[in-house]
Amino acid sequence: MDIPRIFNITESAHRIHNPITPEKLATLGAALRLESGASVLDLGSGSGEMLCTWAHDHGIVGTGIDMSPLFTEHAKLRAVELGVADQVEFIHGDAAGYVSDEKVGVAACVGATWIAGGIAGTVELLARSLRAGGIILIGEPYWRRLPPTEDVAKGCLANAISDFHTLPDLLASFGRLGCDVVEMVLADQDGWDRYEAAKWLTMRRWLEANPGDGFAADVRAKLTSEPERYAAYTREYLGWGVFALMLR
């Protein structure tokens, strides 16, 4: 069980696998008013930065589930580095359908709502692990500027304009699912740059270290095209945020 190889290569040096900076992640933890001992479930936990830093800064305990063996191993090492290995657990597994044995105070899926077929399915899945009065965290893209054409949307790596909402429509959609939006932290362009541009050096270093790899041509093509694509499309049109929800 693993994610596509290209992500394991391009994001192998990332601690955060979304367009949000460590500072914004810290802002989110503070905004949620996390208390020591609070329990957090993170579906699609990546390299574990959210759980590990919140365990260190706020004393939370938590469990993360991710399909990437590489990222799961990185998460475990990060927990040791921050001295929180006794507070957080990382499991290599499929987060789709995962329900915690014990109810948690925060149930999160930050940037991986595909695991349950989209936002609605992810909210329903997370709610099954949530204690009464708990908080659901959803990380999701939205259109910062509505693309003028479908081709522009595809340049942002969407299948169609209809894949994402504008920010007001996204917030309204949470209400239609029976949720109050109680907080949000939005990525800025610096967060996008750190997420996307950091991949380019990683790809270049990988190509230098693996010239005979059968996947090298694919990585070379991506490194050649990505800076221009990102600057022309994603950076101009796509936003991203983490939204805190409470069931009504």
C-alpha cells in the first residue's frame, strides 16, 4: 500500500504536504484553543507535522493514518525528534473508512478528502470518530479567482472548474452539510510557494542521484514544466485553507 511514486519523490523533503507554512500550522493549533490531553485523529497524516508539533506545543495526544510508508516513517522520526513519541502514534494504512475506537476531540482530514469521495463523505466519516462537541478539520482547495476557462482549471490540475468552490460557496457548502464553520486558517502565496517550489530542488537532487532510474524521464519532464505551470495557473487561481467545523 502506497501513494503514487511521483509524490514520494517530489515531497520526500517536505514536512508539510499542503500549501501551509509551519507558522500557519501553529496559528491553527492556537486558534483551536487546544488543551493538554486533547485527542486528535488525523486521516492522511503525511509526515506527521501537525500532530507532532501540536503534541509538543499543546500537549495533545493523537493518531495519524497514512498510505505512504515513507511519510509514515518520517512522522515517527519527527515524533522522536520533538520528544513526543509517547503522545502520538502513526499507522501505515488506508485512511478511507478508518474510524477511531475511542471518540476524539478533533477529527481531521487536511488535504485528503478524496479518501471519502469528497467533502461530504469526509465530514460524515470524521463525524463517526468525533465526541459530542468536538471539532472536524477539513483542508481543501478553493478558487481564489474563478478560472475563465476549463483549460485554465486544468492548468491548476483540476479536472474542471466544478471541482472546487469559491471561498464563499465552500463555506456555504459546510452549512448545507449541517456544520457551523467556527474557524479557518487560509494559505497565502508564500505557503503555496514553499509547498510547490520546494519540490523542484528535490526533483533535481533526485535526478542527479538516480540518472539510470526508469522513472527519471517522468521526473525530468515534471521538473521542466512545473515552475511555469505553477506560476501561470495554481499560484494565480487556487487557494487553500483548513476549516474548523462543529456539527449543529
